[in-house]
Amino acid sequence: MITVPIIVFPIGLLVALVALSFKIVPEYQRLVVFFLGRFQEVKQPGLRLVVPGIQQMRRVDLRVITMDVPSQDVISRDNVTVRVNAVLYFRVVDPEKAIIQVEDYYNATSQLAQTTLRSVLGQHDLDEMLVEREKMNADLQQIIDKQSDAWGIKVSNVEIKHVDLNENMVRAIAKQAEAERERRAKIIHAEGELQASEKLLAAANVISQNPQALQLRYLQTLNDISNENTTTIVFPLPIETIKGLFEKAPVKF
């Protein structure tokens, strides 16, 4: 009666130990295993054996992580203060480095993204921040990826989401845009006047070389006037005719 518990207890403990030793690793994860505190191996997906107490393990997810970079106050190169936030896409490509080389790779990558965002955008003017986002995204991705490579991190993309301005700056930009539109309108109007004057000059040259063309234009103008509802018709006379009349009939006072 006394020997039964002594035999059953070690068997139950052994079964529990074996059950705890088997780990299921999904396809998107890796197990970083340590043997008595020293790195041993990175276990691949499947059913894996990890002996409790002797081996320790850390699970690492290899899927792409989407990280929202908190809004940062940035002073541009032309001394304009803006608030900028971004989104970062990265994943772990070396589980051993991600566990051994840095305490918390997620937090470390977040801090690195924040400092890099302030540093890179501070080297650009406000107009560049608003227009050349693709270039700045590429610069941010390259810098963050290079610095996080030692942690086994691969940064695939960085996107600037918002560049927030204060109300005074928004009004100033609106005034600048309105002035730019007025400037373009005046230039277009001046170009139109120049082209019109060139066409009129060309037409005058053609008419001066061919008097019959002037007579045809005169008759066409009379036809246009007769088709309109008007009670007054003005008959233009050539300047040469008017001069001839004054020369033949001198004015007496």
C-alpha cells in the first residue's frame, strides 16, 4: 500500500516534464534556444523539444511589423516648427541578433525611428517636406535600415503620414498660394496680349501689301453690322481719303 504512490509520482512527473518539453513552432516564428545561459541554436518551425530548466527559449515573430512613429516636433531648415508622424514597416531577419544584441528590438527600433525622423526632416525646408515626401521616405528608410542591421532588423518601408502646421503658417501658405496664382494669371494674360499683337502686326503687313484685302475686310465688317439689331451704322473711311479731302478743301477761318 505504501509503494504505489512512490512509483506513480515519478511517472506522473516524467510525463508532465515530457509534455512541457515539446513546443509547437508556427511557420512564421523561430525559437532562440539557450543551453544553461549560452546560445545553442535557432529552432525551425514544427514540433521541437526544449528541456525545461536546462534550456531556455525565446519566440521571435518573423512577420512584417507595422509601427506608428509618434508625432515629433521638428524645426525645419527655414526655422518653421511642424509636427510630423510616420509609419514604419520592418521585420526580423536574424532572430539570434534580435534577441542577443538588443534588449527589446521593438522599442529600440521605435526610438531609432523617432530620432532619425527629427534629424532627417530638420535638414529640409518646409516646401521640401510638403512636396518631396518620396525622397525623404527613401532617406529615412535607408538610414534606419542601416543602423538597425546590427539588431537583425530589416526596414522595408517608411512613410510620412502627416505634416501638421499651426494656423498662422496655414494662413501664410494660403496667401502665398493666392499670390502665386495671381502672378501666373498676369503672366498668361501678358503672353496672350503679346501673341495677339504679333498676329495683328502680321495681318496689318498682309493688308498693307494687298489693298484688295483691306476692301474685302471692309465689306465683311459692313455685312456683320447689318446683321445686328442696331440703328446706327458707322462707315469708316481710309485715312488717305480723309487727307485728300482736307488738301482739296482748305479750311477758312
